[in-house]
Amino acid sequence: MTSTETTLSGTPDAPPAAGDRRRWFALAIVMTAAFMDLVDVTIVNIAIPSIRQDAGASVSQIQWITAGYALAFAAGLITGGRLGDIHGRKRLFLVGIGGFTLASALCGFAANPEMLVASRILQGGMAAMMVPQVLSIVHATFPAHERGKVFGLFGAIVGLGAVSGPLLGALLTEWNLFGLEWRPIFLINLPVGIAGLVLGSRFITESKAPRALKLDLVGVGLVVVGLLLLLYPLTRGEELDWPLWGYVSMAGAPLVFAALVAYEKRKGARDGSPLVELSLFKVKSFAAGIAVQTVFGVGLGIFFLVWTLYMQTGLGWSPLRAGLTGVPFSIAVSTAAGLSVQQLVPRFGRKVLQAGALLMAVGVLLYLWEAERYGMGISSWQMALPLVVMGVGMGLIVAPLTDAVLSEVPREHAGSASGLINTVQQMGNALGLGLVSVVFFGVIGDDLRPAEVGPAFVDAFQHALGWVAAVMGVIFLLMFALPKRPAQHVEGADAGAALPVVEEKAPELV
């Protein structure tokens, strides 16, 4: 379903000989592309208040600048890896990086908020063509004995992107290069993307899966329609005073998803290549894991957007100060993620993930208490403790969760299962971003005087934190359905089969 599916859907072309230096150039190129995509995800949040002020974006438009990307990425992930299997991973990678670069230019030169939203949706779709090919190309390019080193580098790139993205976004916004305000956060992708396109065409070796599954475009269409019926009224409802058509639209979403299930059953029986392998949901740990990933995505989608609005619009901080405030969180996530996989999960199993959910809830509640106590006078160093607690909790979850979810999945379905995990988290993230209009903007009054804006945003942030803490409690309970001792990898699967795509390891960090 994504890049990971290719490791099991067929045997890739033989990797280049161990002495071929071209494979290291190819690795540098695909890792740079993955880093570019990851930074682009994390860089945008920090600039949202500047975009809102400079471009005059409405509440729903700033939500769609982030949610539109997540939705397009989720929908595209479903077919991106499979298109690479069918038409060639190098070809799809080049199409993706070229399209991503073009979309970045359109974002940077957007004349109005509507153009920016449309360009972000295109950017997410192109990222979905590019990102799933990264692990597939690595798998097809490197022999098995070298992949451990390569995947270690991949993890380092993920961590570096998570830390550097917010800081880079803050600096580019703060510097206001050539008077372009927030636009350089997108334009910086142009030289990197062009270089990746030129060098990738020369150094990446083409590979395909000889027995690639067919596309399920009807299934993709049903997924997108169902999500739009749910997300569009959520994001516009507050602005439009919750019209009747919004409730009708949201009520129609479950019907579309029911139609999707019925269609997937028929397609699976007819040609064996459904978009969603429904038999996976008979595995208790997988079904629970999908629920965890979805709800986790919702919580993260809510928190990271309202956090940056709270710091910059509510407290009046500069983008740079807001970016630096988030550094302890990013470092805590990266550190705890390494410890959880290497030392804690092998000893304590599922309890590590549940401890992570509880720590995140404690960190959120601690943040809520400090926000109420200090109000508009809160400082960055006072936020450090709750952010570190939240970061440690998140690190304990994100790194081992995929293995826990996949540990009881049959080997032949490991690729499809890991792809579905990535997809539902992105969908959950888009849903969380849509819910911001309810849990955050829904408690901010209309026609505020300038002096009332800051306190109103601070109060709304506190309200949203209560929702995030409740989400973490739900995740803790859902985790009881995960295996007590999840395997590190799917038994018998390839080393890369259970690895998620970039965004799963590094959600949007402010």
C-alpha cells in the first residue's frame, strides 16, 4: 500500500554490486528528498500566524493549509507505493520530487490564500508519490547486509528533520528575506528539488516489482469523498454558524465508508487487489493498533496547530522564540524514541507504550496548569518541563508502535498492513486539524478588540489541551488490545518491511 509493501509484493531487481559507489549517491539523493519533505511538514506550522496575518487567510483556510496537505498525502500514500511497483520506483520518485518542487514554487508565489491551499494539496499529493519510493529504492539498491546501516542513517535523518524544521521555519520567517515574509519556507525547496531531480535521473537505478498488485482507484475515491464529507463541514462550520448542510454532510460520511467496506470485499474476492485488506482487521492487535494510530493522529493534529497559534498570536511571541521553545520537545522525542526501541520495549513490552500515553497526558495536564497559573506572563523556560514530559511520552510511543501493531499480522500481509498504518495516521492528523475549529476557534468570540485577542487565544489553548489529554486517555485504554510482548519485526519479513514512511516518525513539530 506504501513503499513498504514493495518489499513483500515481489522480488525487486538485484541490487548493484557492493563496490558500486553509485548506490551511495542514490542513497544521498533519496534521503535528501525525504528530509526535504519532512522539513516542509514541520516548517509550515511555525509560519501559520505570519501567513494568516500577511495573506489574510481565514480560520478555515489556515486549517486547510495543513489539513489539505495531510489529506492529500494520506490519499496518495495508498497508491504511491503501488504505482512505483508497477511503473518503476525511480520514475515515480522523479515524478514526485519534480511535482513537489513545482508545488513548492506555487506555494511560495501564491497570490491569495485559495491558491496557497490548492498548492499545498498538490504538494501533499506529490509527496505521496515521492516518499513511498524512498525505502523501496533503498531496498532495491542495497544488499541485505548493508541495510541495517542504511536504516540507521534513515532514522538519523528523521530526527534531524524533526529538530531542524521548526528552527529553519522560524529563522526564514523572522529574517523576512527580500521582504518575502513567510514565502521562503516554500521557496527553499526549489534548489534542493532541482538538484535531486537532476542527480536522481543519473544515479538512481530503476526497479519494479514483477508481481505488483493492481490499482484500486474506486477505493481511493471513496476514501477521499468520505473524508471530505467529514472534514469540510468541520473546518467551515464555525465560520458559517453550523448550517444544516454541514450536519447532512457529516452524516453522509459513515455511509460512504460503509460503501467502501462493501466494495473492498467484492474487489478482494474478484481480483485479490483491494485497497484495504479487510482480513487484517480480524487480527485483534492490528485493529486496535489502527485505532491507536488514528486517535493519536487526531491528538497531534489538534495540539501542534493550536500550540503555535497560542505562542505567536496569543502570547505575541516571535516565530524564532516559538521555534526555540519547541527544541526541548523535539530532543526529548528523539532521545526517548531511541531508548524505547533499543532498551525498554524488549524488557517491558506494551507497558512502555502505555507509559508513553500516560506521560503525554501528564505533560498536557501540567502544561494546562502552567498556562492557567501564569496566563499571558508565561515564559519559555516555564514551558520546558511539560514539553519534555510530553516529548518523552511521545518518543516512547512513536518508535515501537508500528512493530507492536504488526507483530501478529501474517507475513504475506505485512506490507499492506504497514501502509495502512501510515495512511490512517495521516487521516487522523487531517481530522484533528479539522477539529481545531471546534475545540479551539469554537470557544473564541467574534469581533474581538485587539486587547482581547491574546487572552482569548490563551483561554482557547487551555480548552484544547483538555481535549488532547482526553485523547491520550483513550489511547492508553486502546493499547490494552496490543500484544504484551510485541515482536521487533514481523517474523520472516524483510528488514525494511515494517518501517513506516517519514511522517509517522515525525509529526508536525512546532
